[in-house]
Amino acid sequence: MTTPLPEPGELGVEGHAQMSRLFLEHAGVYLSQGDRIQASEKVWGAAAHALKSIGEQRGWIHGNHSNIYDIGGQLGREFGQEAQFLDYLSQAQAMHNNFYENIRDIPAIQRALSTVAQFVDELDVIRNSPPCPYTIQDEEDRIRLGHLLGLRRGERPPIGDHSQVGYSQTHQA
């Protein structure tokens, strides 16, 4: 293994990114040992931590599975890759499910690992780029951004509202 484990309590933006890379490495090791279950969970963990890294960077809530999907959905829309990001998230979720159900064979897990590694690479580029301007397009956007920003139903930004920094809470417009 080449990626070190962050110190306890030191996740933050870089720590989550580091965990993501570490989990990709672990997934490969577990696959080489034939441990489909642990490999599957590490694939999911790699995607989740990469998304949590960006959530942390932008000041978005990122503490549960729903938040992870909200981050992926928002980034997919923001960067014009909604269908691709949904596919990436679907592959990662299939691995999380496999941890509980043991239904995927090694070739399926290898394909998912490759797909999620590509996703992590794309998320690294996003994390190292400024957020894109974003305009709320529909009710789905309002709900997703409301979750990420920790807003109550009546506080959600309206359709048509615009942010120069993709509703990041930490970037300046």
C-alpha cells in the first residue's frame, strides 16, 4: 500500500480524498485475495469518500448516504455529466449492496472497481477546480441543494436562483 491512513480526526478535504485512494488500493488487494465482499465495500467507500471530500470542501452536509447521492447529483448537473455520474453512483451502490448480499462475481467487482477509479479521478479534477456557476432549474435542484445546505423546506432557494460558485459555502463569488 502506498497511500497512508489519515490520523484519527483528520479527515477534512484532503483526508477524505486520501481515504478514497486508500480504499481503491484495498479493493485491489482484496480482489487479488479473492475476498469479493471486502473488495466490494472498499469500492463503495472509495466513491463515498471522494464525494465527501468535495462536500467538505464546499461546506455541504455529507454525513449520510442520502447526502452522498445529493453531492453526486449536484456535481453531475453542475458539470453537465448527470447521466455519467448516476452510472458511477449506481456502480458504487451495487458494490455496497454486494457487501450485504454477496451476489457479484470477481469480474463484476473488477469492472466496478475500474469504473469507480475513473469516477474518483474525475472527482479529483473537480475538487481541484473552482465550482461552476449554477442556476436552480427545478424542484429536484431545490430539494437537493436544500439538503446539502442544511435548509428547511421553506428556506430552499427558488427555481431560477443563481450562484457563481455552485452553491459552495466556502468559495467566494
